[in-house]
Amino acid sequence: MKVYISSTYQDLVDHRVAVDRALRRMGHDVVGMEQYVAEGSKPVVRCKADVRAADVYVIIVAWRYGYVPGRSESPPDGRSITEIELQEAQTSGRPVLAFLLDPGAPWPPNSVDAMGGAPGAGDDVSRLRALLGTEYLAGIFRTPDDLASQVAAAVSAQGLTRHMVDRVLGETSVATPDMNAFAQGNQVDDSTLFSIKQMIQRAGAARALVLQIDDGKRWWSTRLFLLASLLRSLTSVRQVVFCDNDGRFVGMASPAAIMDGLASAFPDLDEFEHRLRQEVPSVDIERETDRQTNAWNAFVSAPPASGLVGPGVPLPGTGDYENALKVGVRGPLLERWLGERWVGRCIRIDSYDLSMIQVQQIVDSLLPDVPIQRLRKAPAAGFDLLVVDRDAFALQLAREWVRSGLPRSPVR
């Protein structure tokens, strides 16, 4: 990986050398002020470009705030180059690994801004240290070797996490079919039946299916019930993820939870399940799809004998039965219908790479299937919605850690 090292220089030169040596021994490409050569670009421009190009940003802070560019530099806003680099890493989504000198460690007084630095520099470095200590799980070091050991371990963990996460998320199969022809309509005809079969084939071994809902005009509750029945019977889909028009996470529920919640809200839907149970299901996907859609058409053509579509609501003509029963699907309604089985929160990744904190959130989640909203990698815009198997994720993470400690050459 390409690792950018950010710090003041003269007071931390020995520490930078130790970190540089440790990371290069591990095979990483280290970038810092030591590697800079004369170029036409201004220092701030070059620093920011290098930060954006790095895979990991490492910031090391003792008791100096660092060089503040003059008015001839850009931007002339009073920030030190170190803090400019930090903010560039944050805005560009680079993983930040922070390390602070132990307040109790011995340190030369002439390397402490509060004891002779530029006016206000002591306050600035205290503010920067407080920022790093609260926003990040900052490592605390005392010696160059201590720092090098911590940085090497943190960068190694970041590399393992990044590669492992990319692989796991890459293997996480989420289907996003075009179901507009099926979501609404008075009858499941040959055209919509074809789109259903295509959806089932494309879902394959997908863990989740993403459906877009908006103001209740895109999906009918009745068709969502039928879709959940098909998903439960014919696919490996464990969760249905709902998003808004911008692709942002709205909620998640399993096909079984959707069926149970809708059947509780609309008791007549139980009749459809009852009719399905009267026949032996087929092991052939196409035949079973035909069986369920035929049963659905029969259900909406011959409503339950109860004559109700809801408490106290008389049944209209049979041709209008589904129109009377359906409700436009919206997030708040799904939450009300499904109750505790509705998952209304996800892990939001606002940069392409996961942080260690987000990895821990996945591993510690109470949900076996963890929903994630991940910002797409530039230059693509928008979000990807993923569902991660928590236990498989934790197992792969453990395997990666074990492999990282094994000898590189065969053991004799």
C-alpha cells in the first residue's frame, strides 16, 4: 500500500526514520517530505495531491503545530501544513491513523511550542491533539521504536481489513431487478410473468434484493406480498432492502417477515397462503412460479368468503378486489406493519473504504445480516446497498489475521 506520513520534521526526525524503515521492510510504499524533490508545484499543492493518492494517511503529533504557509502560499488561512494534510485526508476519504506522543514522555523543551514557539502555536497543537484524540483511536507512543511498532501494526491491520473487506463485499451478491411491470397491475399476465421468472433467475444465490420505494406509488402491498412468497420459495434471498429514489437505505426485512407483517395488516392475504398449501409445490422453478402466480390470479378473482378487505369494509366486485385491498408501500407503513422485524438502520460508509470502527460494528452487530450503505468509488456517484453475513465476515477476518502471522516461506 501507499502510506503517507504526516508530521512536523525536526522534532520527530528519528521517529519518522523508524516508521519509514518499518513500513518499507513490510513492502509498503512510503511517501513523506523526505521523498520530495524540487518541482514546479507549490508545497501545499504537492502535499494535498500526495495525500489523495495514498491508501492510508498516518499523522504523528508531539508538541509542535508545524509550519504555517505564508500569504504567498495557498490557502493562507492560518493552518499548518500538517493540519491541511489531515483535512485533505478527511475530505478525500483516506483512512486516518493517528499517533500522539505520550504526555508523560520526556521531551526537549525547545521542541514544545508552548515553551517558546510562535504566538498561539501552543494552543493550536493542543487543539489538534484534542481533535485527534476524540475523533480517532489514537495510538500513544514514547519512543521511535514504540511508534514504529504501533504504526506497522495499524497499517498492517488497515491493509488486511481493506483487502478482506473488498473481497467480502465483492462477493456479497445483491440483486437489483427492474420490477416495475410486476409492482403494479390488475393481473399477472404473460408479460409480468416473464419479468418475474427473469428476476428469479438473476437473483440466483443473491443474499439480498434491493427494491426502490418512494411516496407509495411504485409498489402495491399486495404485489410485495406475492414477491415475498416467490423469494421465500424459489431463491436464496434472505433479505429485501428498500431504498428511496436516490438509492439511500430506507429499511430491510426478510421475505418471511414481509409476509407475516402484511398478513397481519391484511388478514385476507392469509387465504392466498392457504390456497398454496392445498397443492404440492414443484421442485422446478418455472413450474412453481407458474403455480404461485396462477394461484394469485385465482385469489384476486375469487376473494375470500369473508367478504372483507379490512375490518368493516365491504367487498367490492371481484374485478376490483386487489384495487380495494392494496396500499401503496412506503417506509413508515412497512415499519408499522412489520414492527420489530423491520430493520430501520444500516452502517453508513461515507468513504469508499471501511474504517476499523465500522469493521467492529459489523462484527458486533446483533443482526446476522448486516445492511450497509456504501458511497460508490469516485468518479461514480450514488450509493451501493449491501448485506453482509456477519458470521462469515468475522470468520474471514480471523482467517486473514492468522494468515498474516504465518511464515512467508514453507516451514521445514
